[in-house]
Amino acid sequence: MQLHQYAVVLLALLVGLESTLAIPRFRAVEVLSSRSSSVDKPKPLHTTSSPDVQELYFTQYLDHFQHQDTRTWQQRYFYSNKFVQKYHDDSMKESRRQQAAEYMFLCVGGEGPPLDASVLIDSVHCSGDMLYTAQYLHEIWNVNIHLYALEHRFYGTSQPFSEDYYTNDKLRYLSSDQALHDAAYFLQQQSQNATVVTFGASYPGYLSALLRLKFPHLVSAAVSSSAPVQATLNMISYNDAVGANLQNEQLGGSSACYDVFVQGHDQLNHLVRQPDYHGLLATEFQLCDVDSLMETKNIQLFLGDGVIQWDVQRNDPACTDELCNIAKVCDALVSRAVQGAEWSALAWLSRTMRLSSISAMDCLVLDWNETLHQLSQPREEWRSWLWQTCTEVGYYQTCLPDTNCPYGRGWHPLEQDLEICRVAFNITNVANNVHATNNRYGGYDMFATRVLSVTGTEDPWTTLAFRPEHPPPNHQPFHSVPGASHHYWTHPPKGTDDIHIQRARQVILEQVMDWLGFDMNHGEDSGVAVKI
Ligand SMILES: *[C@@H]1O[C@H](CO)[C@@H](O)[C@H](O)[C@H]1NC(C)=O
Ligand SMILES: *[C@@H]1O[C@H](CO)[C@@H](O)[C@H](O)[C@H]1NC(C)=O
Ligand SMILES: *[C@@H]1O[C@H](CO)[C@@H](O)[C@H](O)[C@H]1NC(C)=O
């Protein structure tokens, strides 16, 4: 779930202008950060993108619940044997194979951008947890570990259909349940009796836990990072948590910073209601069309998710670029804000951030009708995750009055998200769908065994995850990482990672070793620092 680029260059293609269409942040848990058109390219059959990692395709069933339906499609996966002992002599390999236990670690794919070979080398997913643990077990214990990453159906190049991938009749085959059965069938075919551990973060973290819940005969243990396990229609808690992040001094936030956001959006809330100010706002915020502010639903696009296009959930305390984290944004904003005109500091920040993004020259289109139209196009990539929110999980990050949302309070009502479900997919029973998901998997009562849940205290998604106030049932282990944003510990280890992030990786390593029957205290050279 990396995101959250909520504004997307779309109209540019239609009218030949540089412009950016604002779409609401229906925030994928891991958001689609790029509008890669990789699905339009011919599918490579076997490309090796890295000497260590193979990109491969697996013949997968389309519908795991209709056994008469034998249609198949090609699902992408990545494989690396870099933590498997290589033997030059085949007979030696065979004899070794027979005596030594083999392990398979699976990085579960989700709703993010297309996977590539980096998923088994150094990506934000599965590095600090899965690869770190695998390297340790291989180097210190001589354990053979086969590394896999499996892309989720309807994302990246794992498209069940060859054209118009995302029409409603095709999206019927997109669900977490189908995806779990994809993974189960894949494991059954690939694992060859190896002991399997699954890993994932965000929505894939949820899937990782569910794989162990549903298929304990195939999956020995699961690590589930930053997983929003309680499907929720109206996720008010998300922006409340963002508000708390902005005030959190440990992250470099402050109450002054939060106040600039709240006051600034409150001032804008008044200014947009007065047409005399629309020209000024259009200039300050680089809007393409002054008149767009005459429509309530366009104003929702403008204020409901904040006028600043940034992604608080990805806070990286050690980043070095300008305005790259909460501390730097708050410093700049507070020093710039003038009492009574906080909105102007927000406008400055909005322009500055846009300048450093790819859409530097664009103006911003606020056009709700056009947004709905775009989201209804059969080839629109956003439709996969939106479909899953409408049919399964909700997770709508509203911004309502009387909350601590730091943006335009009242300007992101639930109705906005429900309208998308209605118009783009003809789905009207979203609340029921969300309930059904919790009934199916258990939500906070997910009664699994051997699932380790890890969450960050400063991650807005933790409000729907297992956490100290809401530990997993059945005495399952969980670990709360102080100060951490959205699955920060699954990123590749860096020298700047603080003690809590390092500790989270150690907790994962030790728990997996314990489940697999290794004794941390009796390893050859145990205690040697691992580096990836
Ligand atoms: C898996 O284990 C079963 C029973 O132990 C054995 O018969 C079978 O050959 C094994 N399969 C592979 C692929 O190793
Ligand atoms: C948006 O579409 C609705 C329904 O089609 C229409 O009533 C409304 O006038 C449109 N608004 C704009 C600004 O085009
Ligand atoms: C929308 O769904 C309803 C039933 O849920 C159905 O009767 C109607 O035909 C659908 N409309 C479209 C345009 O598919």
C-alpha cells in the first residue's frame, strides 16, 4: 500500500493540455503510486530482470468456486534461489534434498503497483521481514529457503482477461477469497512439501494472515504487518490519526502545525463559499478552471482530502529531501504561517510540493463528473482496488465535522465514496458487503494460530489492526512498533533505522525461528549481526 498519489494526469491525454484530474483518495491501503501501463504491453514469457530473480507465470484457475468452470489465466510470480545451497553435482543435490528440510517463503502480492524483481531484492515489501529472516537462516543455519512473490489477480500483469480488464462482468472474479485460493493452489503446486511461511504488509498482510487461517495444512506460519483486519465502511479513525501524527512531537509535529492545517482548511471552507475569492484560490492553488468551485462536489475534491498532496502514512523520519516527512513539512509550514492567513501557507506548500512532482506544469482539474466518468472506464487501473473497497472492505477515509481530521471537515462525506460504488460499479449494498467480510474472516476475532501481527503506533491503518488496545484473540503474538509508520520495518534495512524498527525485525526473525523449530540460543555463530 504505497501511495497515494491522488491526483492523476488524465485529461492531458484527452485534450492535449497539461492538467491533473483530482480524484478522491480512496486510498488503497498501499496505493497505486504510478499509472504504469505495463498491462498494455505484451506479456513477457520468461524475462530475467535480475541474475538472482526469475520472473515467471503460473497457470491459474479463473474461478475457484465453480468447478465446472475450467478457464485459466497466467498469474505472474517471482522466484529466487539465492538462499538455496547450489550443488554442481546432481546426485549430491538429490541426496542433500532428501535429508534437509526445505523452506519456502512467500511474499503475498496485493493492490499496489505492479511487482518487479526488486520484490525479492530490496523493495518496501518483504525486505526487512522476509528477506532479512531468510538470509539469517541461510547464512547462519545453512537452511535452504526458496523465495517467492506472487502477484494478486487484477493487478500488475496478473490480468485474467486480455482486454477491457476492469468491466463489471470481469471484476466479478476479483475478491480476496479468489486471491487466497490462487495462493493456495500456487503453494500446493510449487511447494513440494517445503515448509511454507507467508509474509505481507498492509492488505497483503491481511491476506498473509488469512492464508494461515484458511489453509493451515499448506501454510505453517504467517507474518502479517500493518494489516487492517477489521473491514470498516466509514474509517473516520484514519484522518483522526493523521491529525494526531501532525501534533506528535516525536515525529517532528506540533500543535502549531496541526493548527495551521485545521485553521487553513477552515478559512478555505469560508473562502470557497464566496465566489469573489474563487479567482484568488484558482491562482494560489493552480486550478485549471475558476468556475469549478461553484459545484459542491468539486469543492469536496479540493478540500475533503486536504489541499496538500502528500502521504502522511509513509512518514520516514530519516529522509533527506526537502519536505519529505512530517518534521520538515511542519517546520516549513509553521515558520511560514501568518496568523489569520494559514490557508496561504497551505497554498504555498501545495505549490511547492507540486513543483517537485512530475506534474510540475499542470493545473489541477476539479471535476467530479469527469472523475466519475474516468473511474467508469473499462481500462481504468484504479477500478481494481475501488471494486474491492465497494465489494469487501470499505476503508473510506472520510473527513467529517467534530473529528480531528486536519483537512476540510465535512468535505469528505461517506456519500462521496458510495457514489463511486454506485456510478462506477452499480453497487449499492456496500455496508452489507463490509459486514459480510468481517463475518467471513472474523475481523478482530480472526481466530488463527501461528500468525504474528506487527503494527506501527503512528500508522493510521493501525486503527483497524491488532494493537495493544485490541490484541489478537487466541493468544496470538503481536508486536507494536513505537513511532513507526505504515510497515516501515518491511522496508530494506538502513543505517538510520531506529532501535524500534530494528527490534521489530528481530521479533519477526525470532518468532519465525521459534515456529520452525530453531533454537535461537544454539545456532552456529548465533548472534552474528545480519546485514542485507
Ligand atoms: C511429498 O511428500 C510425499 C510424502 O512424504 C512424497 O510421497 C512426495 O514424493 C513428496 N513430493 C515431493 C515433490 O517431494
Ligand atoms: C454532472 O452530472 C450530473 C448528472 O449527469 C448533472 O446533473 C450535472 O449538471 C453535472 N454537473 C456538471 C458540473 O457538469
Ligand atoms: C444495477 O443493478 C440492479 C440490481 O442490483 C439491476 O437491476 C440493474 O439492471 C443494474 N443496472 C445496470 C446498468 O447494470
